[in-house]
Amino acid sequence: GAVVSQHPSWVICKSGTSVKIECRSLDFQATTMFWYRQFPKQSLMLMATSNEGSKATYEQGVEKDKFLINHASLTLSTLTVTSAHPEDSSFYICSARDSGGPPSTDTQYFGPGTRLTVL
Amino acid sequence: AQSVTQLDSQVPVFEEAPVELRCNYSSSVSVYLFWYVQYPNQGLQLLLKYLSGSTLVKGINGFEAEFNKSQTSFHLRKPSVHISDTAEYFCAVSSWNTGKLIFGQGTTLQVKP
């Protein structure tokens, strides 16, 4: 099946620093990737939709200047948390939409997630 | 607007017993329906999906779900659970043109020996 990787799997940083998280589709091309945030014992909250070669679309309430998204190629999207603060600590999960075939194969495949802890 | 409601936050069940995890959705347009499973500190794994056609969908690990349009439900079932099925289960809805997934709150399945 389709595989999506994330790097790093966990990161600890100091308050005020920036952290970059990578999301890669390993065996398919993804024109669209999604970034989610998950708090402990809660569901996934969609942060933004990342489209290859264009600006990301952010969900209401998500600060685009704080969460920078770049989708430079069909297999890579990055999320940069700028000037991180303790309240940004969370589990960040990306997904890649495999839309290369007919609608019946249109599925989002999820990465393993990145645990961010801001001290 | 679309929404998903998972009616049970936790479902405790004994090993080898049947289980049903309930999911209801709301949408004004045609949708795709999904069930995902999440093990601790991991991403989500697709269990099954409904796009069209037969309302009974079979997925991995012995799970199945039935799409009921009149009741706007997509309940997940397994006839006999294992300890290894203990995990968080998420129901989700998406529209094919945006691809955005809207998740339910999740249901924790706790399989006891």
C-alpha cells in the first residue's frame, strides 16, 4: 500500500525557536497533502491543505504566519512551526491524497506523526 | 457543512465478543465515508471506505461497515475481537471534490481478556 513518512518522529525545542517537519509520499505522487494537529485523547483537527506549486489553504483559526507550509514537489510537503511556544506542543500528522487514479482509489494515507514538545 | 458524530467515546468488550462502533454523519452533498484506526503514538491506518455501490463494505483485520443513507450512519462491526484490536477508531467523511476529511471524536475500543 501507499506509504507516507514524516521526519522527525519527535522533536524537543526551546521556546522561540522554529521547527520544520517533513512529510513525504514514498511510492506515489501527491498533488494534495493535509496537515493535522492532534491533542492528547482528542480527534484530529485539520490545519491546512497543501497543494503542490501553490499556496496552502488554512482552516479558520489557524495562523498562517505561524504554521508555514511549503509543498515544493509532488512528494514533499513541509510544516514549519515558527517561534514555537509551549502551547504549540502537540502531535502533528500529515496525510497525502493519492488522486492519481479513478475516484475509487482516492484515499488519504497518513504519516506516522511527529510529536513536538516545546520547553 | 459536514460533521461526524461517534456516539460512544469508549467501548469495553471482552475478547472474542462481537463489537459495533457507531458513527453518524451530516452532509448536504455526496460524501465518501471512512474508518481509520490509530494505535498509540502512531498515525492513522485505513480500515475501510465507502465510495459508492454495495452498502456493506469489508475492510482489513476482519472489520466491516454498513452505509445506511436513510439513517446517515456508517457503523463499524467485527464479529469477534482480539486483544490486538485495542486502539482508537475514527470515523471520517469527505467530499470527493475537496478531499478534506472531517473526523469524528474517536472511539476507544478496549478489548479485555
